[in-house]
Amino acid sequence: MSFTDGVSSRSEKKSLEAIKTRKQNSKKVEKLLKFKWIKNLSYHDNQLEIIHLLEIIREIEKVSDLIKPTIVYTHSTSDLNIDHRTVGHATLTALRPEPKQYCKEIRMFEIPSSTDFSFGKINTYFTPNIFLEITKFWKKKEIALKSYKKEMKKYPNSRSLKGVLNLAKVRGNQSGVQMAEAFELVRRFI
């Protein structure tokens, strides 16, 4: 599920072309990683705070009721990006612990140049407590990242290919493997 067009806040002049390119890139990655986008909401980028939170929560609930996930990955509420924080908060609400809740675990992920650019006095810090080894998946991840070349930055930005690789190695060092991704386990229902 995606929530925004991802680019409309950057340049109104080039928005339509950029949105089209981003959609094409997401279709490429969908094929490469063998998953299916369930829903693309296409709200304006960096403007989720003007959408009623209840509307976003209901969209998440609809998709959740459709696919009945047991583990959900969502944006960190520690993120600098307002859209990411909004989605993280809405996910926690949509999947709140209630009888017959099929979601048993919620994991928040970090995004280079967004989560790491946050500031602890404004937001909380991202504090990972789950690490998943990605060493054997790195090449596929690298290809997927290259599909979003307009999203990638030049090194030393943390959202450069080298920056993402460095983060994977740091997270690997923290967990005793070559490369890893880190998550915050924020809710677990047993």
C-alpha cells in the first residue's frame, strides 16, 4: 500500500511527469521483488497532515481486512518526514489490539535521510530491537534502489547507494552478520 504520489511537493512544473515515472518505477520493483501493490492512494506528497487521520486509518483498515496480515511493516514514528510519521501513527491505530485482531506483530522501519535526519528533542529516536539478515538479498535490493534513481542521492548522503550499503553493514555489525536491516518491534500480540 502506498499513500502519496511521492513527488508532488518538489516541483509543480514537473510533477505530472515525475508522478508517472515514479509509478513506472514502482511497477518495476513490484515485478523484481515479486509482490503486489494492493492500493495506491496518491495523496499529495508531504501533505498527509491535512488529511483527516481517521481517513488514513480507515484506508489501512480496509487493506488489512482484505489481506489479514500477521506481521505489518510501517514507517517509524521517529521519522523526520511528516507523511512517514502520519502513516506510522495511523497504522498503530488501525491495527490496535482488539479481539479477533489477526495482525500479531508491528515492526517500524527506518528510511535513510529521513529517519536518521530526525532530532530526538522533536521526535523520539529510532531504537531498533529486531535485525533481519539481508546479505543474500543485497544484490536484489541494490537493483530495486537503482529503479528509483531520482530518489537516490549522491554520496555522502545516507540515501545514496553507498550510504544504504554502509547502513546495512552497520546494522549487520550490530547483529553479528555481514548485512542487516533494523526494525523497531512496537507491538506483539501472542
